[in-house]
Amino acid sequence: MYSFSPKLRLYSIILIVLGLVLFGVGYFMNHNIDSVRIEHMMETVHAGGHNAPSNSSEMVGPQDHAAHLEHATLQVHNQPLAAIHLVAIFLFALSCCALFFYSMQTAAHAGWPIIILRVMEAIATYIPYGGLIILIIVGINITGHGHIFHWMDGSLTDPKSPNFDSILYEKKKFLNIPWYAVRTLIYVGGASFFAWKLKAMSKKVDQTKSKVDYQTYYKWNVGYIVFFGFASAAWAWDWLMSIDPHWYSTMYIWYAMVSAWVSAIAAIILICVYLKKKGALPQFNDNHLHDLGVFLFALSMLWTYTWFAQFMLYWYANIPEEVNYFFGRFEYYGATFLPMLILNFLLPLLILVSSSIKRNYKVMVISAIIVLAGHWMDFFNMVMPGTVGPYWKTPEVFLLCFGAMFFVLGLFIYVVMTRLSKEKLIPTGNPFLHESEIYEYPF
């Protein structure tokens, strides 16, 4: 049994409180930004020769000074909601991907990861908490108190409105508030249900050691794989890609999912090494670490492939409403957009290509932290350009982003480690447990 360290518990609570304080200060500062400062910020951006729209919807409707100022005002006041949206989606998707990895290993009858199944279950315990935060964000948006999603403005799909947007009009059968809310409930409710059901079935298998119960457990894992396959694609459309509703990419659902999946592997590595260090999971050894490292390396390369393939296709086609997605990021987010390739591709490639290095605990921990930081930056680049535009290099944004990150990270640590302290870390009823205990990578 693992005992939740009082020191770690205190650190998680400190993170939660610190995050709330920083976010509160940032929100107060953002709320007090007046129109004079916003106009000055807008003029500063344009004076620097930056004219590329950060959201393709900016190219629709009036293009005068008043319209630009109205849009800039919405972008500046989007900062608090965008900051919490990005980290909420990131950790919710990470938790769902950890459960997907869990189900995938079970469906494949893989023996090596059995002793770390409880770690994946514990990460999945965060799903309903992260889902609740997302539901609150959705409620704020659909009631008109938030403006992250441009398409929620009803005047844009009204043919009689001067702001009529023909592209959104064609997409309104999918992008409409009632259907969006229902889909979000399905994603959050479905993932929360599977997290509870798989944990309950795993516990039952431990108690009964019945092959019949294990077969039922196996089928529920396959069911989650099917659910995740559809849900992860659809929530990437809803929560991320629809931020810029004119833009569409067939690669995006894979790109967003793999970013969360490799982050989940990094989180699993950190937790397993921590438990090993505390003596709570002595069965975890360098062979298991090596295989997790293989997945960390492979998924980092897969993410790079999807990133490049998506970018290459739009660069080659050079269609204005599509390449605009990248122009806005090159022009306003040069400090984060391309440099994240160093964290997400170059460093994993240089560090993890060696088989022997994947057995080094310190190197793997450092690599996992690098990957998590890099993919948080990736989600930052997915969310912020289309919501706050060029107005992100301000003290308010840094306070809001770090406040949101500390709060959700502290909550994640508290929930996951609390769950680990309440369960047996070894699934004794799993028929492949012995294979995992004696597992040795042959090379």
C-alpha cells in the first residue's frame, strides 16, 4: 500500500491555493483593462507591421477601426477563460489517454504493464473532476458570459445580419449551442462512466480471480477503446478546432490526441518512478521503464509526423483561409510555436533513441518533464492564438496561465495520489501478473 506523503499532500494544496491566488490577481487585472489601453495595445501591434489575423473569422464583416477595436476588446477579455480552458482540456485529455493506454494494453493481452495498471487507473480518477471544470467553462460560453467560440454568436448565421458568415451558416448543423452542449455531456459523462466501471471491474477481478469476470472486464476495455476513438476525435473538433471555425484539418484529431497521449505516458513514468523511489512499487524495474520509454519516444515521433504533415499540406495548398491559421502563429507566437519542436521532437529524438538510456531513471524523469512542458506549450498554441490573438505578452496572461496551471496541476496531484493511497497497487487477480513480474526486455 502507498501512503500519501504529508509533504506531497501539502505541496498539492499549496499549488491549488497559489493557483487560485495568481488566477484571481490576473482576473482582477484583466477586468480593469479599459478601452484606452486596449486601443493602445491594438495600435502597437499594427504599428509593428503585424496585420495577419489570428483567427480567420476576423476577415468576415466590417473591417473599420471600430470593428477591429471591438474584436480586440473581446480577445483581451478572453484571457481568463482561455487560460483555464487550455489547461483543463490538456489534463482531461491526458487522463482519458491514460485510460485508453490502459484499455489498449488489456485488449492486447499485454503482460509487461500489469504492475502499473493501478497507476493508469489512478490517473483516470481525475476524469470526472477535469470534466466538471470543462462543463463549467461550457456553461460560461453558452450563456454568453465567455467568447472563446466565435461561432456561438447567433448573428453570424442570420442571413439578414450585416455580420452574416456564409461558412458558419453551412456548419451550423454541427456547430450549434444545443448540440455542442449535448456532445460535451456525452464526452464527460461517458469517460467518467468508463473510468468508474473499469476500476470497479478490475477490483472485482482481484477479489474473485474469476476468468468469467476477467472476460467481462476485457469487453469493457474494448468498449472504452471504441468510445474513446469517437469521443477524442469529436472533442478535438469541438473544444479546440472550432476556436477558429473557418479552419479545418483532417490531421487535427490525430495531432491533438497524440499530444495528449504522449503526455499521459510522461505522467505515468513520473508517477511510477516516484512510487518506486518511495518503496511502494518495488516490482517496477528498468525493463518496465524501458518499455514506457519506447512509447514516449515513438509517440513523440508520431506527434512530429502529424505536426509536419498538417503544416506541409496547408503550405503546399496555400489556400488563404487555411494558411492564415499558421500565419497568425508565426507572426504573433514565434516565441512558442516553432521552439516547441525542440521540446517535443528534437530533445526526445536525441535523448531517447538509445535503448540503454531508456533504463536510466534520472534521464527518463527529465525527459518526461520536458515532454509535459512541451505539450502544454502545444496546447497553448492550439488555444491562445484564436482566443486572445496577439494580446498575450502581458502580465495578466502570465498570471492567468500559471495560476490556472498550478490550480489544475495541484488538483490533479491531490486526486491521483489520494486514489493510489486507497488501493492495492498490484492487481493480484490479473492472469498476466506473473508475466509482468518476471518481464525482461531481451535487448
